[in-house]
Amino acid sequence: MFEKIVETINNTGKVVGEKTKQGSEVVKANIKISSEERALNELYTEIGKTYYENNRENPCCDTMKELFEMADEKKAVISNLKQQLRAIKGVSVCGNCGAECPIENDFCGKCGAKIEKPEPPVETPEEEVIDHEDTVEINEEINIEVVDDAKTDDAE
Ligand SMILES: [Zn+2]
């Protein structure tokens, strides 16, 4: 009777030990899988970014066109938020070297380039931060070159 109990305890111990070993192998495998999945996602991001940058002007299909436009919107929103942040911090960014300088400075403290004063941040996220005159010029060029796409461009 007593021996039987000891045997049962030993067997239980063996099973628990195996389960612990199996458990740690499961954990290890899961860690490896997550790590590889993260690396794959980073690759996807890189592929997507490269594709976006190389094909922004010529999306291969309507789905891509929509995704590109969503990315454009996000970029504009981020750019606007960064401009707001600079306004809060009271700095402007040097167009030459990208250094942040006190807003009252006319010249960059790092490279000495003249600093263009930023326009006040735009309230609505839909508004582009980039110069509107440039945008109009680009649109006109597209309208002249590709007459069929003129309506699509206007709808944007
Ligand atoms: Zn500079």
C-alpha cells in the first residue's frame, strides 16, 4: 500500500517534470515564432513603404490608390501634428540641416542657414501643410497631360 503511494507520487513527479519540460519548449517555440513574425511584419512594412514611394504616382489598381491616399492623409496629419508640437515647444526647423532652433532665430544655430518662418498650424487634418500653390500647379499639369483622369483628380 505504502509502496504503491510512493510509486504514484514518483510517477506523478515524472509526468509533472515532462509537462514542465514540454511547457518550456512550448514557451521557447512561441517566443521564436513571435520573433520571426515580428521580423516578417517589419519586412512587410519595408516592402510596403518602398512600394508606396516608388509607385505613388502610378498605383496599379484602385485598392492601391485608396491605400496610397490613406497614407498621404496620415503623412499630412503627422506633419501637421509635428508642426503643432514645434509651435508648443517654440521652435522652428532648419530647412537645410533639420535642426530645431528657437522660433525667434532668423538663422540656424547649427549650420547658419536662413530659417523660413513656418506658417501657423492648420486646424483641420484634411488640409495639407505643403504649399497650396505648388499643389495647384501639379494638378494643372496632370490635367493637361492626362485629360481622361481630370475628373478623378478633381474628386480627390
Ligand atoms: Zn541648419
